Amino acid sequence: MTFEYRPPVRRAAALCLASAAALLALSACQDSGSSAPAAADGATTATGGAGDRADGAGSDTGNNAKPQRLLWMGDSISEAQVPAVGAAMEAAGAEFESMASTGGGGVVGEIAEPTWKTLPAYLESFRPDVVAYQITTYDWGTPDEQRAAYERLAEAVTGAGAELLLVSAPPFKVDDFYKPHASEIESAPESAKSVAGEHPDSVRFLDAAALWGTDHGAAEAQRGKDGIHSCQQGSAAFAQWFGKELHRLYDFAPAPAEEWATGSWTGDKVFSKLGCP
């Protein structure tokens, strides 16, 4: 596989009526408090994190806060989130690059070989200070194999001078293709969480169930027609939630949704491929 570095995402200035409607709907959800409820026991959605450290590390504010350069990883679910996350990050003054890949993008098992071949080039050329890996639908393996893969990823990322965020995937439809691997899909988040717990200063686990819930068929999961991927509004909701998590961990200052959620990213070809409006 030939690696080709792509420049960071840049937000276009054009707006469209369809995206404006999506923003209004997103804002309505915020105003009505219809997002997923916080855990009853008050637990945070991340394991570890600079915001919890007594020495105050990671307490920079404004443009000095991490991430200055965010590298995004994952599969096609992640790819559908890339346009919104990229627009939100750029609006906040951060550089963004994605190596998410349809039909792959994972780090577990033989299917992950392309990821391991291209990751070093991204780390060297883009020089991220934070790498976010969304657990893929292909992270198939035993819990031990999953933990070993996430440990390997953590070593590669921290060795390049960055911190690692392991992000759980949204709930998705486990169809006939995924059914043989249902138990592996279920164990992956716990495997990732355990690795984050072993490296509290450099690896964090973000539980996206705080946003999506755990039922792919529920309205809050915001899955598209296929029950797996998100359309524009769901991707925007994730980008906004992710920005808030970065603020909690690093004091990163996310841009208000009205500054990016109606951008031309809503017309990205990834959404037309998914049959989104």
C-alpha cells in the first residue's frame, strides 16, 4: 500500500439549507436536554485523563490546549464522522487528519495489517499530539489479543510523542456478517478500557454510550438506514460531544456548533453513499 499524506481538513465557507435544518435540530436537542443521561453513579465517560491529575498537567487553555493536531482512526463508521469532526476541529483552530478506512482501519488481527503499515508515516508526517482511535467493527480477537493490539497502538502513539484516546463505537446493527463475531465486538470496549487503566497518564478511554446509548434501534443512537452508520446530524452530534470531552480532558476550547455545523461538509460524498438525505 502506498502512503500518501493528505493536508489537514479545511472548512469551506459555503452553507446549505439542508445543513441549516440539521443544525436547528441539533440545537433543539441541546435545548431540550434530550441527549443521553449521565451515568447514575456520576461516573465520567473516560478512564484516566489529564483533567483528573493532581499535578494539573494538561490544564492549558485556549489555543495552547491539546489537541493542536488530531489524528483520527477507525473504520467506515468513523469515516462517516470525519466530515463533522474535521469541521469542528478546524473551527476550533486545531489541525485534523484522518486515516479511517472503509472495510478496515482496525488494529486487531490480520485485517489490521494495512493500518500498521501506514500508521508510522502518519505519525511522522502529521506529528499529532493526540490520536483518537474509534474501536472498529473489525476488532475481532480474544480479549487478550485485543488488549495486546491496543497496547501496541498505545506504544506506537506515545512513542511518537502523542496521547491516545480509545473511543467506543456507537451501537450498531449486528447483521449476518457480524453475528459470528458478536462476542468479540462486545468484548473490545472492555479490553480497550483495561489498557487505558494501565496507562492513566497517556491513554484515555471515552465511552460514547454517554451520547448514543446502547440500543442501535433507539432514536438517540442516530443510526442511518443501514443501522450501522450515522448521517449528517448524527455525525454532528458526535463531533459536538467529542469536543466537549476534549475540553474536559485538556481544557480544549471547542467552537460553537453554529460556527461549523452548517458547513459544506454536510454534502460530503460519504453521506450520499450511505443514502443520507
